[in-house]
Amino acid sequence: MEEAEEEQQQQQQQQLLLLPELGEAAAWKKPNQLNMEGALIARDRVGVQDFVLLDSHTSELAFLDNLRKRYRENLIYTYIGTLLVSVNPYKELDIYTIKQMEQYKGVNFFELPPHIYAIADNAYRDMCTEYNNHFILISGESGAGKTEASKKILQYFAVTCTTTEQLQIVRDRLLLSNPVLEAFGNAKTLRNDNSSRFGKYMDIQFDFKGAPVGGHILSYLIEKSRVVHQNPGERNFHIFYQLLEGGEEDLLRGLGLERDPQKYMYLIQGDCAKVASINDRSDWRTVQKAFAVIDFSERNTENLFGVIASVLHLGNIQFEEDSNGHAIITKGTQIKWISKLLGVHLSILQEALTHRKIEARFEEVLSPLNVDLAFYARDAVAKAIYGRTFTWLVNKINGSLANKDLTKKMVIGLLDIYGFEVFETNSFEQFCINYCNEKLQQLLLEMTLKAEQEEYKLEDIEWEPIPYFNNKIICDLVEEKHKGIISILDEECLRPGEATDLSFLEKLEEKVGTHAHILTRKLADQKTRKSIDWMDFRLLHYAGEVTYCTVGFLEKNNDLLYRNLKEVLCKSKNGILRECFHLSELDNRRRPETVATQFKNSLASLIEILMSKEPSYIRCIKPNDDKAPDKFDNSLIKHQVKYLGLMEHLRVRRAGFAYRRKYEHFLQRYKSLCPATWPHWRGSPAVGVEKLVKHIGYKPEEYKLGRTKLFIRFPRTLFATEDAFEYRKHLLIARIQAKYKGCIGKREFQKMRRAAIKLEACWRGVLARKLAKRRMWAAQTIRKYIKSFINRKDPLNPENKDFVRLVRCNYLTKLRDYVPKNVLDKTWLKPPELLVETSELLKKLCIRNLVRKYCRSITAERKAQLDQKVVTSAIFCGKKERYAESVPVPFADTRLQENELSPKVLQMIRHEKVKYVTSVVKYDRKGFKPRERLLVLTRIAGYILEAAKIKQKIEYAAIKGISASSLSDGILVIHLPDDTKQKEGDVVLHCEHIFETVTKLCMLAKKEDVVSVAEGSLQFQLGAGKEGTIIFTAGKESRIYRAPNGQLIVVSPKIKS
């Protein structure tokens, strides 16, 4: 399944860097520099991107805390100097786009945030500039992301390196070799859904231009035992499930297979044929595409799938005992398919699976096998043909990647090899895998920690030695001649007599039992003995303790295939098996090397290859055992940090120098930066380098001079020097280009000058004729317009029409800038006499259009507001203070919502629609005591409420008048006629929103003409013929109180004019 990846990349702020310590040569700006994760101001949240920047660089807690901060922010990469620490996120991150590849291309190592692309680009640039070979060692536990890391590096080289059509074919083959090898060499384990069950070292070959032109792959120890046995929760190799899930019906029918993996014994032992995270059908399509690109012929793929199908059929062969106790095949269906697919005679194959050929002195005897030995022979055949087919597949890929050009190539190697494994039951395969990891750890120690210290001592550079654990003692325990575990295992496999796994364990106790890094149940103390079984031995690896079960060690180490079975396979008509099994093997009577010895020798040759190249390191860390995103298991990661040697590496980086180079190389590269060393330096390289660094402006604490090398402490010093060199190089190239271009340009100039003189002569004649013609046209035009101007007041005729048109055009053009913008704008451009009538018509049209637009823009709500404001204006404009302030403030529909009223009140007025509700203060007739009330206006009447009670109903028809004062107070008096007062008198209210309330009341009662604005005082009825007086005065602050004479005094604050 091809997934579309969205490129969502946040733009980062550009930064300009200056290099003041490089003097005049450094006074330039470096464009398009990206901020490095918000700089260090965000370190409390996201940590530091280089562990060297940690204050507590010796603290393991600080190390883990920094790793945790970055992991939580999805920053999975962190540096230790030039070493990259990568934490598997167990989810897709948008950090592998083509845009990001371009950002890291050609950029100095520490200029951008840590990334695997920076490691790849650094190795590539070093290879191109120094012309030496590199390798990138990717290490870590199973499931830590090593395979994905190698894929990302391959993708980076494929995208960023120069390309041609031919090179594109090589790139495609390099990239698509991965899915093929993963299909045949990877499987689901308990720790990892795509675990490499073989070691892979890939050399990518580059030509002198830096373009990838070929490759070569070495494979190590394919886990053949997985073909015939899987632990619970694990699967066989991916290719079996891909073939069954994705293969076409015709293909499966031709191979005698069915889609259901549950029908094949070799696929059901782990009880997890289907895995949610693996899409076998999509992976099958990718493998098919890869076969086409890698140049597999149709015959090759047919033979290859025949071998894979034969393995599945072999697993389904069952044996039973005959009357003599000999093994016979129960059903003939599977054996017939195997005979057909491998191209071997049916009876011969049947006999080979149930008999063993024993060679006496002068004759060969066929000895029948019992059932157990028959099953062993069946599994041995399956493992042998799968293992050799995998080797053939690697060789076939190498053939397609091979570069036919014999010129010297530069190489970048990628080592993606199985990680350290610890399972509940650890067998021979885990022993070999963990031995390989011990050797790689030893390589790291020799090439980094130990090499750093020894180099500094050789160069007489002072520094504090760093103690570290050297795991050579463990490697020797495993591989030492005649004394190591592998030698003891081989002795047991080769010695005459009955050798068993138990006898091998006893030999271990006898020969290496005193070694400090090995334990058995017999050798362990009382407490430790409980955790070691009788058939187990425990090794104290650099990564921790691992207990190995010796059951099956001898059988897996021997990996023997009966001679008569080998004869059958040598005579196979399947093209792949013919290449894998040679008849010459039958003539060789020498016993083949054991699996462990083969692996030890191939590992030694790998270490030799790696030692000849410049290293780059990527340390992969698994954050948890559950393969869950955003989960950080502190104890698990602490263990990995310890066995990966990261703390030791950090201490070395903080104590030492980040960069060192031989004087000759440094001087040869950077001599152009100093006038004293450029262009040729005749003296000692050491003296030349000393002059060079002093001229550049290195500070004493930034470098040291050794015997043969210059040591630079800080990477930024080197980067500044490199940038200065790049700048200087451009200046020198520009100077050479200028000289060459000047010579070429002079020749061209002479040639062009002669041609130009001829052209100029001709062109001047052309221009003179054009000018005379233009002048004639201009004179005629001016004459015509003068005549038109003279006759401009005459009726339109041929003599004045041009001038009239010009006047019209100019006026209309100017009028465009003077058109009124709104209905209140009365400005209009004064027209010439010829266009007065036209101007008036245009003005009317414009005003009508503005009015039409304005009217259309008024909404129903706005119209209602304006209607209310018109009523308010008619009542209060020029009569009451603060009116002008209320004009721009829109009136609210209501101050309290209907649902805020008491349900009891709503029940009583349920037939009337509530239009407006506001809080008021009612002054009663006895002493003018203030009472908090609600004024409710409906369509029919007004109500004065106290909580859930209707205190007074005011019929709109009964309202005789409405009074308010001319000051800024909120007093409102509703006058009621004598016959409806019910002895309660007029209603005296105080409203906060006086203009709004009076307007709403008038409009609902339709009594706009009964409102009066009183000045000074106001008379009102107290009830039953009694009158009261309200006195309105201005004061410092607002007050309402009853005077001793019984009048109501309303004091309003003065309004500043």
C-alpha cells in the first residue's frame, strides 16, 4: 500500500551568522540559516541537542532526563559530538521529507538540529573532499530502529546525489534491494515486527563526482532454524506470508498452494500468522516491483517461488512407522509437488527422505531412518535450500548492483546487523547474535574511546584519561583458539563418540568454569543457582547477563545435511538449486566448517573491512518493550545507555578535542586563508599551520598543536574556518574566471564593435526618417486642435469635434477621482461649459445610486433601531441632558430575558407576549420609600413586579401622560387618569436606561405625543386627590431623598459642557 505523505513543514526564521574572529576574511553573511530548535532558551522544555552541552555531563540522571525531554517533544535525535543517538518513536514523524533532505544537504554538521540526514551528509561530504572510504555503524537492541535508519540513509543518498538516467537505475536497485532482502531475511519476533534475522553490510560505491554507481552486499548468518521452528508470538520469514496473501490465483495454483497460512506446519507454530502492523499484500507488490527493477528474469522468479513453495510443502510431509520401525511418508500429495517444483525424481526424493546413505570402505549402504531422524532430515533439507537460496539471492542482487567500470571507487558502508537479543529462552542463534554485538562493541571501544586516548598520548596532548570497561575479555571467552566457547563447541561436534548438549556443557564447566564472565548451575552460588537450569549457562555480556539453553547447540552448529539428500539437490532441474548445490561438494570428503566457526571467520573479515574505513556511529535506543509511542521506560533505556557506552563517549568528548587533522592536510586545505602560506609554503608544515591559525585568529583555548596534528577543541571554530575557506575559494575562482572572461570578452568586443559601427550608420538613417515623419504628424495634430479650440463654442462640426471630445474625455477622467463616497458628501467637480447639463445628469445618477446602496445596506434590525432613535429624538432632543451621549449607543431588545422571570408571573400573563423587561426602583406614596421592582412591557400592558407577584398592572390605554426631567437623572413618572388610579396615584420610577425605557413604553403604548420633559419641578398625583411634587436640582453627586416638607428631591450630577 502506497501511503501519501503530506509535507507539512513549519517555516523557520532565517538567521545571519557573522564570524568576527576571522578578521576581514569573515565579514560576510551566511544566508538561510535555520534556528536550532528555538535555540537554547527552550532547553528546559526540549533539552539540549548535543549531550556535550549538558552541565552535568557525568550524571546518568541528567543524561536520561535530557533524552526524556526530547523524546516527549518528538525530537528523537540527539548528538554526542558527532555520534547520533536515535530513539525509536514507534510512530510516523514528518521529518523525512524531500524538503528536509535538501535542507541538510551540504550544511555543516552542527548548523541544523540533529538528524540522521546530517550523519549521512557528513560522511558523504568527507568522502568527496578527503577521497577516503567511510562506514556508518548502526547498533542497538532488536526493535530499536536500525533497519529503518539504514533505509533513511539510502533514501537520502538516492535523493540528494547527482544523477543521470543510468545512475537512476542504480539508485532504484539500491533502494529496492531492501524490500527484497527484508522479505526473505526479516521476520516478526517478540521484540520487533520487522526484525532482521541476518546481518547485512552494504557498500555503496561512488564515482569521483560523488554519484552512486554501484553497490555490494555481504550477509551474515541467516537464521535458518526459523524456517522450521518459531517461538510463540513469532512468525516465519515474511516472504511465505506475502506469497500466500498477495500471490495471484494462477501462481498459487501452479505452486500447489492455498491462501490460508494455517494449513502449513512451518507457518503456524508461532500462532500469529496475521499481524495488524504488517500488510503482506502491499509488501508482495513492492517485492514484485523490486524483482523487475533488480533485473530478475521471469525464469529466476519462477524458480525462486518454486523453492519457497517447496519449503512449505516439506513442512507438511508427515512420517509414521512401518512394521519394522522404519519411517514411511503417510501422504504422497506434498512429496509430488516438491518433486515437480524442484525437478527431482519422485522415488529418489522419497528414498532420500526416509533413508541415509552410509559409506563403508568399498560400498555404500542405505540405512532406513526412524521417524525422528526422518523429521530431522526433512527439516535439514528445508533449512539448507532456504539458506543457500538466500545466499543466491544476495549474489543475484550484487550482480545487478555491480559496476563494470574498473576505475577506483569511493565507498560508504552501511552495517545493519541484528541487535542484542535476550529472550525467555535463548538458543544458539542468540549466542551468535550477541557474540557479534560484543565484537561490534569492541570495535567501538577500539575506534573511539581507546583510539581517542592513545592518539592524544602519541601527540603529547594533555588530557585526563577516561576509565572504561574493555569487553575484549568477553570476546576472548567466546572466540579464543582452543579455549573459547566456540572451540569447545566445535570439539564436541567433531569428536568421535556420542557427543550431546550435556557433554558440551560439562566441557564448558571444565575448561572455562573459572572465568569471571560465565556461570552454570553447577558453578553458581546457592542464590543464583535457582535462576539457572541444568542445561543452561550464563554469560555476563557487556549488555548484561544472558542465560543460554544448550539444547540444540550441537545440532545447529553442525547443520549437517545427509549425503544422499545433497545428491538429490545437486541433480535438481531448478536453476537456483543447481547454482546452490554443486556436484563438486560430493567429491569433497572433508568435513565442512561448523556454523559457529563460519560465523566467527566472517565476523573477523567484517571487522577488518570496518577497521579500514572512517567511522560514523548511530546508536539506536528502544524506549519500551511494548512498541508503544510516547512511552519512556526509564530502567530499560538506562540499561541501553550503559551497554552502548554512551556515558563513556560523552566523557571523552567533553574532555578532548572535537576535530584533529594532520598538519599537511590542514595546511593544504586552508593555506589560502593566510598570505604567508599562500600560494606555496616552503617550510615545515607544523610551522605553516601555526602561522595559519594565528592569522585566522584562533584563541589559545580553542586549539593545541601536537607532534603531527592540529587539534581543535570546539566544532564552531572549525566551521568558521571552513566557511572562511569557502568564501576565499569563491574569491579565487572569481579571479580566474574574470581573467578568462576578460580575454574572451575582448575578442567578442572587437568583433561586435565593427558590426555595431555598420548598424549604427544604418540605424541613424532609420531614426532620422522616423523623427521627420513624427514631427510632421505632430505639427498637423497641433494645428487641428488650435483650430478646434477657436471654434469650440460653435455647434459640433468636423472643425471642433476633436477638441470637444478631448474636453469630454478629460472631464470624465478627472470626475472619476471626485465622485462622492457617501450620500452626505456634496462635493462635485465643476464642469466646463460644454458639459454642464451632462454633469447635472451624472450627479443625479450618482446620488441616486448612493442612496440606493445605503438603503439596501440597512438591515431590519438596524431599521428598528433607527425607528426607536427617531422617537427618542422627537421626545428628548434638546430637552434632556445626556441625550447626545445616548444617540450612538444601540437600544437593547430587553434587559432581562423572559426565562429569567418567575414562572408564576409568566403563567398569569401567558396570553401576552413580553416585549421588554428592565430593573427599576419604584418610589411609593408613603414617604417615597424606594422599592426594587421589575418593569415588564407586553403587547397589551405594562406590569410592575416584585419577585413572583404582580404589584401593579398599567393599561396602555389608561396612560394619560409620561414625564421625565431635563437633567441627567433617570426619574420617570407615568400619569394615570383619576378613574383608573384605584387610589394608588401616578407611578414614580427610577430607570437606569431612561431613554430606552421611555422609548419602548411610548412605542408599545403608541403615546409618543404624551411625553413631557419637566424643568425644575414636576407635579404628580399621590392618589385620592392628593398631589406630590418632585424637585429636580443639580449637585456634586446623584441623590434621591424626601425633604422635610414632604417633597421628593432628585439631585443629578452636573454635566460638564
